[in-house]
Amino acid sequence: MSEKPQKSDASDYSKTLFLPQTEFPMRAGLPQREPELLKYWNDIDLYGKLRATAKGRPKFVLHDGPPYANGNIHIGHALNKILKDVVTKSQQMLGHDSNYVPGWDCHGLPIEWKIEEENYRKKGKTKPDFRDSAAMVAFRRECRAYADHWLNVQREEFKRLGIIGDWDHPYATMTYPAEAQIARELMKFAANGTLYRGSKPVMWSVVEKTALAEAEVEYEDYTSDTVWVKFPVTSPAHGALATASVVIWTTTPWTLPGNRAISFSPKIAYGLYKVTDAPADNWAKTGDMLILADALAEGVFKQARVTAYEKVRDIPGDTLDAVECAHPLKGYAGGYNFVVPLLPGDHVTDDTGTGFVHTAPGHGREDFDVWMANARELEGRGIATTIPYTVDENGALTDHAPGFTGKRVINDKGEKGDANEAVIKALTDAGMLLARGRLKHQYPHSWRSKKPVIFRNTPQWFIAMDKDIADDGKAKSGDTLRARALHAISVTQWVPAAGQNRINGMIANRPDWVISRQRAWGVPIAVFVRETGDGSAEILQDETVNTRIADAFEKEGADAWYADGARERFLGSRANEDWKKVDDICDVWFDSGSTHAFVLEDPVHFPGLAGIRRKVDGGQDTVMYLEGSDQHRGWFHSSLLESCGTRGRAPYDVVLTHGFTLDENGRKMSKSLGNTVEPQKVIKDSGADILRLWVCATDYADDQRIGAEILKNTIETYRKLRNSIRWMLGTLHHYKRSDAVAFADMPELERLMLHQLGQHAETVSRAYAAFDYKTVIASLAAFMNTELSAFYFDIRKDTLYCDPPSSVARKAALTAIDLICDAILKWLAPVLSFTCDEAWRMVRPDAEPSVHLTLFPEAMDQYRDDVLAAKWETIRNIRRVVTGALELERAAKTIGSSLEASPIIYVADRALLGTLFDTDLAEVCITSNYEVREDEAPANAFRLDSVPGVAVVVEKAVGKKCARSWKILESVGEDKEYPDVSPRDAQALREWKALGVGV
């Protein structure tokens, strides 16, 4: 090189700038990159490393609520599993041993229903006869194979979402050890005296031939036949009532053969009414004497086409318990010749109907409760209290309904049968029909078959809610399952808090738990019984027999219960006694409600969860359940009852619930509407991290919405976050951690940004601890987009790109960016699991092999400086005025780049001048120069009302344009070696040259 410097084009200097360099691409390519990262996680055994790293820490266990193994996952599954993964990863990074074991529900009617449809109905084959043990076992194997197939399909789909867990050792309710433990759990209820066989009305699916739990029912519109029916008064047999009739209204005429009473309310005002005029062909006749609630009389007479009526007298409600009636079908087909008493009931109102409720104890819970509450008194009056079985499993009326045997309430296809019309015709013929109509209302349907259900009295197995529990053979007064569950609810953390009131109300009001199903695919109610003659049954209490059963299930599965010779095998020497094997299966909710017993308490099959010592037991470990809000009546509910009945406490410490996923217009998703969003397609098009970001940016506690536009916004949010991360990675390419600058030696701007980092550390950590992920995303997005990209990075680009390598300001900025990048990658890792791990391995190649093995940043309070922050709030307000003035000049095309400007800043407040004493406003405002004046600003100066006392006049910068930094400075040319750049840039070029690169 000659003594006289050669003239260089500005483009030559671009090679001397410390511009960002990174292999982290601007276009994420998540659909292609994410599978590579999944393979990497598998290759390094990330799950195993997480367990080893966290060994000895307090445990935070998210016990997986088992999805059902019967189809591809949908968007609701994706939301649920992503939330669980964010919980698990964030709790791990908060300092816990946060283990996640995925699980599946494998028994139950949906799978059995599918096997019947695909393997039998579609092929025209006859369903197996389950009385044949070989046929039963073969059918169960078909169900097991079906569940196993879908379990494996769903496992891969869940893994693709970036969920980290023990995928090689999940739990499934159909594994042999699980079936054995479910049976043991049931035996515990038998031992403590709360399991019993009883006869109660249950919701019954005629289509599916089984009882249903409340959680298996949904309410849909249904049009019912309605009738107003007269029950002739038989007692007292004198006075005005002697010729009167009590009028009831019902939407289920088919239940009238099962009527045994009429319910009334002592609080309602009733009256005796006389029909004084009616059409000749009317069912209601002139002279009819009818007892009705006063508030409803007018509506009843209008429905009955009565043209005139009068009230004869009042009838106090509290006197009606002395009234008895005849059944309206008395004598029909030789039946119904019994007394129909009037019974008080809290459920009776005068809002609709007649003020009287037809009471068929075999067809409704409230009817049953009223009947049983008065059973002893009725028997004392000589009234039989036996509840008839008027409807069979096929929805056909039985011989307990004389004259209607074989009439169908609902047929096998779920359609309305002929029972209603048959009963209505009989009422008409008997002269007891007052009026009829039709009503569209919400009615229970099976959520599987989508067909209406009926209430029918059947022998079922129950777990008592209000019986004193006899632990170790000793019962304590008031120690009931309901009392235990209500207490457990009160000491559990509910997220959101409203969940506590919801489940509390359900437990407080629920009836005894029906746990039996009359199906094939499930864990049998593995007990032996002896009939007692009164409809109940004595349960065999024999530990040897119970152990024999559980051991067989452990080795062979629950199929052992149905194999040839099972009764003799299990009873052993007691086989010659009159014990009968129960062949009903457990409600699938009992299965899933028992999962805690074999997942959280089985160190052999789930060693990673061994040794959980919960806070309720004096330890420091936490168990969380997380599902949709419908599980207050489902899995949360059944798990609570199962654990309280067998262990005296809830199986969980924290319960988090989320809402349902709707389309962009707030509609329920439906394939028929074509508004579904398939997670598989979102992943294929955009990547799993986009779904993860959508999940965490929403308010999961409420119903969420998703669709093309919402995903478009999510992708834009992701793009901005990624660009900020990419810029930091590129800038840090030039950073050596050996050049780190101590916090105290940093310029104010770096200390300000680290102060903000400390603020966000508190916000983010608190939000993660509270499972508030939308705050995490909102906080970090605002920080990265507004504070970093639009403010700090913009200001510091000149220093970072142009300052010489020796510059302390440049080293300090790189140090700050390194700290910021480290924190952001860790904070976002639970959400953007793929993106942050890819970035982490680039910026920290010598650190942990995955960001997921790290903890959230600690000791961030050391950066907090509220005094500095207050000072810079003032500086940034002044910057806003300058920026506003520059924008006007750009719009007027007076200047192009802000580096062409040298603003004159007029400050009227001397205190503000002190604030600006050691601040380079040209650097802060990204101009080439500036001047601060205490003079009165000219009238044409730019002002902002929100920043009083500050005005700006923009003048053009004076000097030459630096060929390297593009600043316009009077100092350009002062350096003889590099006359076309500023002295700062000349020094940078010398240092660059000294590095051996050359210029």
C-alpha cells in the first residue's frame, strides 16, 4: 500500500462493517426444520437428559388426562397437549423436576361401537353372543387391537407438536397392570362399604344398549309430545274435591304407566276450578272440576280450549298431602288399580305446567328421590313402594305397563316409537286427557350416537355419596364421599378460580355414582355377589379371592374374567357356594378416574414418577390435572371421587381448565359446516411453532378462535419475534464473551435495556408460575418489537456496525445483547420450542445441547435501576418530539435519511437541560448532529402536546458524508489516511486492517 491512501468506493467499506452474520434463516421453513429437531431430540435422549438434570429437585407432575384412542387428533387435542407441554417445560425451567407421562383411555363404548360397525354391521355379520366366553374374549381382542392402532397414530401426531414426554413408556388403561389396578380400586370401594347394587332410574341409550353417565350426554333440541292429564281424586271422598281431578302436564306420555304419585309444592297457591263452558267435542267438558296452580290456570284452560271457567275456592298447598287420586288408566288392561298419593317436592314450581308433577320413580331422579323420601310413610299407609321396570333395554314397554307391552319409546335407530301415541289413545278412551300439544326443548342425547336417551329403572352398581365410609372396617359419622370431595375441592388450586364453584356445585348436588355398564369392552366389576331377596346383593369380601383376581389381571389382562372356568378359578374352594360372577363392566370414567393409582403410584412401570411426596402429605411436590372445562363433570370429577373414596384426598393439587376451540366467527367446528381447522394441515403449511404460539397468545380460559385470518396474524407475530432473534444471533457472530463488559461499566443505554430485561424477568417468571401464557407472549412481543427492534437495536446499529473492535461502547452493546438473547431464548423456549432450540444451538454451541435443559435466567434484579429508567423516560419523550419533526421533514422531502438532519432542540425547562447534560441526542435520535438551546422556540417549531416545554426545528446536517457510516459530519476529512470517513471510522479501519483482513 502506498503512503498516499487510495481512494475507495463506499461499497468497499461495506466489507469492513460488523454486519450481522448468521445461518439462522429469515424464512423459518418450520415444516421441514422441525422434524430434524425432533430427530435431534431423540438422538440426544432429551427426555432422559431432562430427568437426569432435574434429579433431586421438587417434582411438578402434570398427570395426563387420557385422550380417547379412536381417531386422528383434532385442533382441541392440539390445544390441550400444547398447553400441557408449555406447563411441563416452563415448570422444569422454573426449577422443578417436571415429568410428563402421556396416557390414553382405551376402554369403553366408542371403540366397541366402532368395532361393531366396521367388523359386523357393515359386513352384515351378526354381533357375537357375549354369553359365549370365547366370543367375548375374541371381541375384546378386536377392541384392543383397534385402540392400540390409534394410540400409535396419535402418539406420532402428538410428538410432532413438539411435546416432550416419556413417549416410549406411556400409560394406557388397557394394559394388564392398569386393568389389574382398576379392579383393585373397585375392590376398595367394596371393602369400605360404599359399593352397592341398587335399582334407580338412569339415563339409558337404547341405541347403544347401556347406561350413560352425565358426562356422556349432551343436550340438543327435541320435539316432545305433551299432554295434560286428569287424575281423579279418591280421597277425601266427600265435599267439592270428591268429583275433582288433579291435573298434571308431562312431555313424556310413555312414562304414565310408571306413574305412582303426584308431586306438589306446599308453597304454591292452588285452586279448585270449574269448567263452565267448552265446545261439545272438547276433551275438557262443562262441569269438570280441576285442581290447578293459580298462576297456571289460565294457560291450562287456554290449551284445553275451555271458553269459560270459574274458581270455586282456594286450596292451600300445605293441605294437599291428605289427597289421594286414582291412576288415569285405572282398570285399563286389568291394571293400574292402585292409589296415587300426593307428595311434597322441592322441585315443583308454578313456572310451567299445572303446578303438579307426574311422578314416575322409575323414570327420573327427582321422581325417585321424592318417592324414596316418602317410602316408609307410604308403606305405613299400605301403599306398595316397589318401583316397576316399565321399560326394557330396547326401549320397549314391559308387562309392568299393562296394555302397552312391546310398544317402543325409541327404536334401535334412535327414532321415536309408538308408545306415546298408544298411551295418549288410552287416556283419550278413558276420558282422562284434558289437552295435548308439542314442545321443542332441550333434551338429553348420547354424545356418541347423537340419539335421544330415556330414563329407565334398571339394576346397576353404584358408589354411595352419603354413606359413612368404613376404612379398615371402621366408619366415622359424617365421613362420606361427598364430604371428602367437597373438602378436597376447597384445598385445591383451581385455574381459573371459577372452576372451584363449578365442580363444587356438581359434587354438592350429584346423585350416587353409577359405575356399571352393560357392555363388553372394559374392566369388569370384578366382584362376586349373592342375592339377598330384596333386589340388593351381598358382595363377597375375601382377600384371597381378590388377590387371585388382581394377579390374573396383571398377567393376562381383564379377559381372564370372561374365560371359561373363571368363576371356579377365582373362587377356588368357595366355588361350591352360591356366589355369582358380575359381568357388567366399569364405567369408562371409573377407569380414567383411577389412572392416578397406577401412574403416580407405580414405581415399577413408571419409575420416573416414583416417590411423589405431595404438599398434602407434608412434602414439596405438586400434581396438576389439565383438561377442557367440560371435565369438571368428567375426568376431574371421577378422579376426585375415586381418590377421595380410596385415599381420602384429591389426586391433584392444581387443576387448570381451558375452553373450547371455535372457528373465526365463534361457531362450533363441524365437518358438515366445513369450518374445521386440522392441526396436521397447519403443521404441514406453517409448522408446529405457529400452533404453539397461537395457543399461548390466546386466553385459554375462555373459548378460543382459530381460522385463516387468525393464523395469518399469528404468523406475522412469529415473523417479528423471529426477526429480532435472527438479528441478535447475527450481531453476536462478532462477539467474544471474553470481551464482556461489566454492568457498572456499561453506557446508560445498555444499563437501561438490562433494567427493562430485569422488569420482564419478574413479569415472565410470575406469569409462567401462574400459568398465564398470554401475558408471557404479550410482554415479550412488546419488549422485542417496541423496546428492542424499534428503539435499542435501531440506535445501536451504528455503534455495532461501525465502531472499532476496541470500542467499549460496542463491546458493552454486544454484552447486553448476549444477555438479552440468552434470556429471550429461554423465556420463549416453552412456547416456540423448535425455534428457540435451533437458535440456542447456534448462539450457545458450547453450552447445554438444548435450551430445554436450562433454567430461566436468575438474579435479574441486579440490573434494576428505577432512577435511570425515570431519566430515560424523559429522554425518550424528547426523542419522540425529534422523531415527529423528522417525519414531517421526510414527508416534505426536505430530508431523506434522518442522518441528513441536525435538529435544534429547544428546552424551556432548565431541569430537563440537566437531564440531557451527558446524553448524545444525535446517537439517540439517529441524526448526524444536534443542538440543544434554552432559548424560546420559534413559532414554526414542532411540538407535541404530550411533551410540554420541548420544541424542535430540523436543520440540515453540516459537513461531508462519511463513506462508511453515512453520517454527515464536519470532521470527515480530518484523518489524512482515510479522508473520506470520520475519525471514528478511520480508527475502525485501522483496527480492521490490523486484524489482517485488509481494506
